[in-house]
Amino acid sequence: MADDRWILPDWPVPANVRAVVTTRQGPGVSAAPFDRFNLGSRCGDDPVAVASNRAALVTGLGLPSAPRWLRQVHGIAVAGKTNEGFEPAADAAYTTAGSEVLAILTADCMPVLFASDDGEEIAAAHAGWRGLGGGVLEATVGAFVAAPAHIVAWMGPCIGAVSYEVGDEVREAFVSHDTGAAAAFVPTRPGHWLCDLYVLARLRLQALGVSNIHGGGFDTFTDRRLYSYRRDGGGSGRFATLIWKV
């Protein structure tokens, strides 16, 4: 299954935990500029094409069920503790069920996957700068019964530090919470900084007591396998980061 269609996370989780990141090269039918495996339903692509792509995702990966999509709003709500209905407004999802496939859609923001080291609990979070600053990782870890020391995290593809320039307000949102977050910002021009989301996420997770952290090293802006909103603007689709249990 390791081919151009999928990215497989490299992290030490039990064998019953499965995870995949999709790429543009998946078995999709979206036309330009979304070509070809766009899985986002709110980015301007033909709804029929998106539905076809989502069906192909289930078939192509042999998923136990259709993914549990969220209506991501850059917040910190975690779906999974109650029955929220179809595509709840949330930026993370948690489950202990063996048949649920959790899904996060991104195109520069960071997807973060979680699993308890016994393989019983899994979660996925959407962590752009607003979600990171607001506490989405803290909320997701808080959904677990397992103690943070028994949670494994994987940081998926997001925009890299060399490609992500932000303003003073972004830096202030993090440094005001933790002065150590200053290490994630490099000055460029007056009032602007290069921002390393991986450093910020790692600091937040470590502060929670999660030390088993993996992933990072991607840059959606330069990696043409992946969608990037900052690179492609309104013509950007969304790729999915999925986690489930078998």
C-alpha cells in the first residue's frame, strides 16, 4: 500500500491501529484545479466528484466504514463523547469503537493523530495556528482515559516553517501563553515571522505530559503531492488524515 497515493505514518502504535494520509494522486475524479483526489466538500469542487472520491477512498483502503467527517471551524471541540449527528462542528474526534474511521481534512493546517499505547483509544485533531493556540490538542488529550504518558502522537503534513510567514498577532497568541514558544518564530520583515507549527505542537504536547511524539518534517507548500491553501488559494482541495482500529 506504500505508493504515491498514500503516506503511511511511522510511529510506534499497536498493530490494531491503522493510519493513512491521502495525496492528490489517489483514485479520484476531480478536475483542475482540484485534480484529482480532493476529499473536501466545502472548497468549491463539484459535489458529485467529491462524493465519488470519498467512495473511492473507502474502497481503495478497505476501510471498515465511511470516515466520520467533521465540519472544521478552527475551534477546540472534540466529537465522539456524544452523538453529535452528521458532520458535527468540531476540530477533533475521539473513539474507542473498532468500526469508526476518524478523519481530518487539511491543506496547510496540521493534522495530529493520537493512540493510547494499548490500542484501545484513538483520536485525530485539526491544528492550525488558531486551534493550536486555542487548545485543541489539550482538549483532545483530555478526552482520553489513558494518562498522557501512555498516549502516542503523530504530527502529519502541514505547511513548513520556511514557507509560513505570519504576523505579530500569531506570535503573541503563543508567546503570551508560553514564553518558550518564541523558539518557533524567526523574524523576517517588520511585524512578520516564520512560524514552525511542529515546534508549537510539540511544546503543547510535552506540557501535557505526552512525550511519545512522532512525525513532522513535511511542508505542504512545497510538496506537490499535497494540497496547500497558501500555495493554491481558492483552487486548493483538501487531503485527509485518517485513523481507525482493526
